[in-house]
Amino acid sequence: MIRRPRPAAGRRVLHPVAWWLWAGGMAVAANKTSNPLLLLLIGAVCAFVVAARRTSAPWARSLGFFIRLGLVVIAVRVVIEIVFGQRGVPGHIVFSVPSVTLPSWAQGVSIGGPVTVESILVAATQGLRLAAILVCFGAANSLASPYRLLRCLPAILYEAGVAVTVALAFAPELVLSIAGVREARRLRGRPTRGLRGLRGMAVPVLEGSLDRSLQLAASMDARGYGRRQALDPGVRRLATAGVVVGLLLVAAGVYGILDPGSIFGLGLPVFALGAAAGALGMVAGGRRTARTRYRPDRWGWREWVVTCSGAVALGAVAVAEATGVRGVQVAFTPLVVPSLPVLAVASILVGLVPAVAAPAPSRPGAAGPCGRGAAGGTAASAPAGVGVEAPVT
Amino acid sequence: MTVRPRWGAVAPAALVLGAGAAALAPAGPEALAPLRAVAAVAEVSVAVVIDFGGGSGAPATVVQCVQVPSGSTDAEALSIAATQQVSYAQSGLLCQIDGYPADGVSNCDASSGQEYYFWSYWHGSGGTWVYANDGPASQPAAPGDVEGWRFQDPGPANPSAPAPGPAPAYASICPNGSSATTAVTAIPPPTTGGAPGATASATTAPAPTTGGAGAGSPPPTTVVKPTSPGATNTSRAPTGTVTSTTTGAATGATTTSVLGGPSGRRSPADGAKGRGHGAVALGDPTADRRPPGSGSVLPAVVVAALVLALVLAAAWRWKKRPETR
Amino acid sequence: MIRFSDVSFTYVDAPAATLAHVDLAIGDGELCLVVGPTGSGKSTLLRSINGLVPHFSGGHLAGEVAVAGRSTRDVAPRELADLVGFVGQDPAASFVTDTVEDELAYTMENLGVPPAAMRRRVEDTLDLLGLHELRDRPLLALSGGQQQRVAIGAVLTASPRVLVLDEPTSALDPAAAEEVLAALARLVHDVGLTVVVAEHRLERVVPFADSVVLVPGGGRPLVRGDPGTVMASSPVVPPIVELGRLAGWDPLPLSVRDARRLAEPLRQRLAPLEPGAPAAIGAPGAGRAAPVGAGDDVLATTEHLGVAYGEVTALDDVGLSVRRGEVVALMGRNGSGKSTLLGQLAGQRAPTSGRVRVLGEAPAALTARRLIAKVGLVPQDAGLLLYGESVEAECETADHDAGLPPGTTAATLQRVLPGMPGRRHPRDLSEGQRLALALAVVLAPAPPLLLLDEPTRGLDYPAKERLVTVLGELAGSGHAVVVATHDVELVARVAGRAIVLADGEVVADGAAREVVCHSPVFAPQVAKVLAPEPWLTVDEVRRALAGAPA
């Protein structure tokens, strides 16, 4: 048998945890500021990094969904403000909503009244903050493969990770099968919309999903999923106790951190103790599953650079906010153009570093075996005519 | 076929509007004042006491009687009384009055150990201060109201949350307490280049702030906001009226009206005049007052341009990549 | 290697045993083909090698199945993963990860193989199955044949000694099926695996098989032997064997090559005869008899039809027309646009460019009710059309939806497949029964244009025969039928016209005989054996021989 020469490995993908740490840093930085320009800058930075470094995997397009969701959030927040907003802050009135006087026990709520430009701006900025966090989350979602992320889970959470992985794989299939069922219903002359349409669509979709899940379960079982090593019962009990006690301590420690008036020492030390106990329990329990890992993602200098860029953005904005630098928290009454702290802007721009530091995604093959188009061409991309065509149109 | 006549009608109207806008532009929004003939409006006198807490760098206490149109709230009374402006945080918390504390906006919930810095709100009731249970915006302004504000500066010397210094005596602060209805006729626009005092002097030539009441009571201090000619101080909170309790109606008072907001009136500043007991002028009244925090627009424009550039670059990069769905 | 000792198996709540007293021995390094009609217990037999039956499926197993000495009684399938590898019909349903390399490594991760050994085995498997260019590809972007090879590789990395495949090529086009079977043959010859394969389309696998097991079903005993012996008396046979029986060849040839060596006298006998003599209306092949351009109605046309999904072009400048009484076969590899073209004719979405007209109207603009009176489409997964609780309920709903008098659909169903149990849930029906029910539902409003997308997947020979009969009757009664299929034997039996699509373009369009006969990929077995004579099916040969002077 002739061995063909193997091409260079060429597969260098950034560790998914690095992407999540970077996005987490940007998200927490967004949470700390209320300056709409800074928030827009954070969102633009995340969008640029995604555009520069995303792959052609199916989840890489999820950023669009999160951006749309963010716009919906902003719109909803503004509408809530118009209807229910607090009227305590004087400002430039734009229009008035007919107001409803509520009894005195509902004094904190106001419905209607004059709507000022300032209050709309405040509502839009608060919505924008949430939208920026959503964009950061969407960026992490688009850049980091969820499968590889789940492989990084500790061994004791492996089964939960597999359940999530399978759910991730099924979700696009579910969407396809819903589309297929809808088309099939048109072939039967039935309505595809409304409640009447729902039952006719739900049954085939659910039955198809059940069939597929049974097939998947059978094949996973046949491939050795769920092999267990017998653990010493003492070790097992210790592991469970460690995890439970650790979680309780973590909860107490978080309470202590958030409440400044609590007992001395309830804060950080208890939190650290709980985290350590939980980690120990997880490691001890993880020896139950005798799994090995194939080519785990390496953590190299690129991962450090990406993580640090997120940390720099977060750190600078957090420090600016804590020291009261003007422009991090802005007020819209009086209505002025918000000032911009140079350091915060520069540190957010540091968040662009992953656009060059992360490895470029490998270019998909020119003409796959299916011919026209990029790798896989018409494969799996065009929605199948009717039904889920396995695997390509 | 029908387009031509319609465009023909629009064009002259556009020209007229454009010419009008061009004519009005140099004068600023004050020029719109003559267009607003305010009918007779019932007004209410409210006493406002602002105690800055006496910390280092704190301005002196302000005690004033302000007149607001009936139907407005106590929040508007405060914004009239404040010389610069009142800043609220995005959550609605009041952070800064007259620019004090300086970092009020960026550090609105500043704390020191277990104690917080904050502006406290009091009602005067029966000669004593009572801590308010609600915000000023939910209180309609009523005759006889005494509003107190005190900045709480937690420190070892201060007991927790003391009330404002001056006593809540409505009668002495607002001697002319009943609502004074003042008709306002069309106001001539401020002459450009004229000294601010030019039109002002007509009103305040007589002893401006001494009330007709007995001298025993501390006269109300009038600290008024100057109008710099042509300055579009549109960022100010809506102005109200501060009338010195002169017997005659204030005539020829200039009005600086801002779009929206309750309209009130305030008599113009008068340099060295109008000093009462315990009043300290906040800097040079004729100086061009800038509200704190409004730097030049340039950084904002730069950042906005940066955001736009990033978004466009991202969109371009996104399109470049071939898709395999 | 594999030994069944008096194995009987009964599913829970089943009236009769699926396997009864099976005694079977499969030797080391054999490629064993398991054949039999649908529902006869082939899948059960295969899954019991692995332990999925009874541990995963439930039921009562008597007797013992031993693989390399290890019994499946007490050991769960996951413990046998290093010994037996199981590959199902739908590879996409068994993928757990997202790239090829990770999928290959998944089994080894479960087994706890050390990382260095994992790396080595993955590289070996990539070479063995010819997948090394695809190693980083996402699984969803692969073609059907590639996916099936990846599924085989995924179980192969655990270095099992037995490989069990349940209908591996049913979803694949002929070229992809050849790839997979060649890979299997290489595994048997080079690596020495024992392979057990179940297939409906015997013609693909019989040439490679070392032994054949016939599962007749109904509790009758299995028949095991070498292929020639079993095929001589089996009720399910590929066309070559049927031809050999007809011509009396001995020994019975199993591959095209063997058959050609024996076929010379038959070719000479057939040389003066004409295939495709007109047959009676309603008989199989009637569709083929309708001459093109006989002045009949044109039911459907497309002009310069183009369909694009985003940047991907599914159809490009397709022009064709379908007349009454025609049976048209749409052929082409997976991804060439067959389903998209059928979807356009059924009005599922508007075309990106060009026009589609069915009975003079654009189908995409029609309401659903008017659409089903003009065109009916049976999709690839017929179960998508069915959502009733029972066959009877399904028929009633179909009558109601189409505004037909009650009982119409049931009558159609009776015509298509008599003896369908009325109370059974559609999901519990066999593939052939489900297809028949879907066909009845679609045919009830009697649409002039009928479209079928891959109807023969999972059908055994008797069901295919019934389908061929039904299609012939429909064509004879004035319907037009368009069938998208990989099954060249079906095309040979029923189609009068063939259209070949590749990359969304029409590559060939003409009489089925001309298009199909001389194509190396699409030629049926009879054509390959009797080339250059243009014969498509054994029936034609039989009829010609019967009609010719002795």
C-alpha cells in the first residue's frame, strides 16, 4: 500500500478559552462605562475582530443574530422608557404620552407623561450597554468553536458537555427539518402558519428528532461512550462532598464580597476556599472516566496576547471608572457632548490586537469535490428541497 | 405631469424658510423670544435652600425664592435656583448642583468606607426640616413649599445626614409669598454687543434684593445668571424666574428662554449689586459660563469617526470571505 | 470469528420472534453479505453482533452470540467497541464532533488510548480511506460518500476486528457507492478485517462478497453459502443473476466481468432483435413507449431556470419540458441540483432567474390547495408528509385537505398497495409501506404532474416492483412523472426519458436508452453485460427472446 506524503499540519486554531477571556474582558469593560461612544467603540472593535478572524464554520455567522438582538434590546428599552420612564429629571420635552395617575401605593411607577430627549438618550445608552455585552458574547460565540470549548471541560463535566455538544449539532438540523416540514405541508395543501399549522409541523419534526437522537445514541454507545472505571467508593464520596461544600462556600464568599457590611473575612478568603474545594472535588471525581484527549489545544504566546489585550481593555476602563475619570460615567442632564478619556479609548483599541495576533483561518479549498463554489460548494448549504437531505442537496 | 406644479410651490417656501433661518441664526435662540408671547401664567413662589455641606471648596449656602409656573414640580424650582446646572446620573440620581462636587457625575455614588456622599432632599414643615420620602419631580410646586438640599459629606466631624443649615422659614425667604401674576409682554431681543447690564440696569436700579419687609429678616440673596449677549447657553436647565421682591413689576426683563421646559423668568445679573447677607458670588458673573463636562466636540467626533471606520472595515472584511454555509 | 449459537430474539410486544434458532458462523477475514426482504430481521441480526440488540433495543435474546470468544450477553456495546465497529445507514446522524480528524479520534478517546497511539492511528486511517485531504474539513461540508467513509474510519481507528455495516450505500449515488465499496474491499484484502454488510442493492456488493446469508424472514431458517449457490435459489437477486438464470449460464456470474465472458452467445442472439417493442398500456415500460412530440399536452416547462442560494448556484440555465404520459428520470450525483429542480417544479420557492410553468401557471405563486391539484411531490423523507396517528386518520385528513369525497385516498392506497393495516402508526410502517402511503396521499387529488425524490431508498425488490407498476400505470393514464433517483435499475425499468444534471446544469437530455446505455456510471447491469447492444432490463431480453423465432 502506497503511503502518500502528508501535507504540513497547518492547523493552528486559537484556544477557545482565550477568545472567551478576551470577549469577557471587553464585555466587563462595556459594563463599567455608560458613555455611548465608548460602548459603540467596544462593539465596533469586537465586530472587526470577528470579521477578520472568523472561520467558515456554521456558528461563525452568529454575530449577526446578536447584533440584531442588541438593536431589539435598545428599541425595547426606549419604548419602556417612553411608557414607564421616570419623569423626575427635567429636560427638553419632545412629546407627551397620555399619563395615567396611579394610586399612592404604586407611587414608584409612573405611566405616561412628558418624554424628554435626555430620558430617551439615557434609555438608549442603557440599552446600548446591554447590546455591547451581547455583541461581545456573540463575538466569542462566532470565533471559538463550541465543540473545542466543550472539550476543554474537566473530565467530571464530560457527560454534560457531550449533551450540550449534541444539542449544538442538532439545533441547525432542527431548523432544517422545520423548513423541510413546512415545505412538505405546502405539498399537502395545508396552512403553514398559525396554530393549525403548528400541530401538523410539530409532530413530524419531533418524531424526526427522536429518530435521529436514537440513532445517535446507538452509534455513540457502539463507539464506547460511557465507559466507566470503578472508583473507590470513598474517593467518590469525597469528590461529591468536595464539590458540594465548595459551591456553598463560593456562594457565601460572593455574598461577602458584594455586601460591605458583612462579617469580616466572609468575602474573598471564603470564596477562594470554596473554589479550591470545588476544584479538588472535580479533579478527584474526574478520574472516573478513563478518557484521553486527542491533540488538546495548546496555550501559546498567541493565547497570552489575546487574553492580555482583553485584560488591558478591562483594566484601563475599570481603573478609570474607579478613580472617577470624566467620561467613563456620563450624565445626560445637562445635555452635553460627553468627554472621552484618552486612556480608555486607547485601551479599547488595544482590543483590536487579536485581529492580527490570532492565527488566520485556513482558507477553504478552492473547488471541493462537489464542484462549484468554496469547499463543499453546494454541500449542505442550500436548504434541501424537501426534507433533510442527507447530507447534501 | 403633476410634479412640476408641486415643486413650484415648495421652492418659494423653502427660500423663505432658509432666509428666515439665516436671518435669525446670528441672534441665537434668544432671537426667538419675540415670537413667543407668553400669556398670563399663574406662578407659584417656592423657597429653595441649597446647603453645600461646608466641605473644602464648597460654595456658600444659597437661599432663594423662586417662582415657577403652577403645575411644575419642585425639580424645576431647584434648577431655577441653581446658577449653573443640576446634573443627574443616568439612573435619575442627582449628582451635582452648581458643579459641586466636581467629580459628581463620574463618581455619583462615591463612598468613603461605609458611608456615602450624596445630595439629601428635605421638606420644610412647621419650622423644622423633614427628610423627604420622594423625589422632587413627584412633588408639584405649591405655595408655601420650602425645599432644602444638603450635600452629605461623610466625615468624622459630621453626624449622619444633618439637615440644611438655614431654618425653613417660608415667610422670611419668600415674603411676597402669594403667587404673583405677572404679565409678560413681548420682549425686545437682547442687543448684540451691548453690555449685559444695559437692559438689566433698567430693572434693578433700585435696591434690588431687599425685600419690602423689615430689615431684620435676612434679605433673600439673589444670585442670578448673567446673559452674555448672543451666547447660546442652551445647555442650561430651563430657567425660571427669580423676582426680587420689588414693589414694581419687573419691566423690560430679558428673558432667556430655552426650547421646552417650563418658562420662567429670571432677572439678569447685576455685577456687584444684589449681594445680600451671606451671599458669595460664584466667580465672575460676567464670565462666559461653561457647564462642567462639556469639553470640545473634537474627541467625540474623532471617536465617532473611528467607530464608523471600524464598522465599515468589518463589513468589507466580512464580504471578502467565501461562504460555505 | 463470529458465532451465533441457537440465537432467538423477540422484540418487546412483538407477536412473533424476529430471529428463530439461528446458527451461524462467520470466519475470520470474510466479507459476508446479508440479504433479505425488508423487515426480515437483517438489521436485528447485524445489531446483535454488536450487542446493540438486546442491550440498546430491549427485547428477549435466547442463545449466545460470541465475537472472538467474547459473548455479547453480559457486556454492553460500549465494552465491545474495541472489537466490533458498527456503521449505520445515515452517517450524518452518528457524528458527534465537527471535523473529520476529531471524529476519527472520538472512539479512541472513549477507549482511553494514549495520545501518541491516537495520533498514529488517525494518520493511518486517513491514508487507508483516502481522507487525508479532508482532515480539517467540517463534517457537514462533505459529500455523502466522504461522510460514509469518515463514519467507517471513525470506527476503524479503534482497531476492531469486525466491521458491521447496515446498508451503507443506500443514500449514495453510484460513484460514491463505488468509493465506499472499494474501501471496504481494500479493508478486507489488506487489513484482514471481517466485514458483515447488509444491502438492498445487491448488484453493488455481490461481486465483492465471500459468502452470502439470506434471511428470508417469517421465522424461516437462514440460508448461508457462497454467493453463487445462494443466488441461484434466492428470491431477491440482482439483474445479472436474473439474466444468468434466464440465459442458463453456469456457473452463475456475479460480476459484470464474469457475465461478459459468458454473454457472447446471448449477444449474438439478440443482435437482430429490437429492444423496447411497444408494450400494452399499463404494463411496465409503457412510459417508454410514448413517442416524443406526439402532440400531447406539455405539462411543465422551465426556461433558463436559475436558482441560487446566496453565493451558491444550485441550478443554472435549465430548460426542459415534460409531457403527458412521460416518465422522466433525473439523474446526477449528490449536490447536482435534482432536489432543487423538483422543488422548483413543485413551487417551493420562486426561481432566482428564468421561469417555471406548470399547466400554464407559475407554481410558486399558487395557493397550496390549487397547487396540489396540479402537482404532487413525494419528498425524499416520505415521513415528513405524514403526521397522522394512524393510516386511516392520514387518509381522512388527506381527503379533507384536498376537498375530496371521503374514501378517495383510501381507495388510492388500496390501488397502490393493497392490504395496508389501517390502524398502524405511520412511523411503524416499513419503508415501502410508508412510501405507498405518501404516494396515495399525494395522488388523491389526481395531479397531472407527479414528482418523486429518491423513492427507492430503503426499498427492497418486491416494493420496487410495485413502484414500477404504479408508475407505469400512472404514465399510461395520462399523468407525467418525474423521478429523481440514483437507482439505475429503476431508471432502466420505468423511464422513457433521462435528464442528467451536474453542478446545476443539464448535461444530457434524451431518450433514456441513449443517455443511460453508454454511460459508465449510469448504465444498468444488463446494459453493461450486453454492451454494445442497447438492452436495459432483463424483462426486455425475456420479451425479445420470447417473441423471436426460436
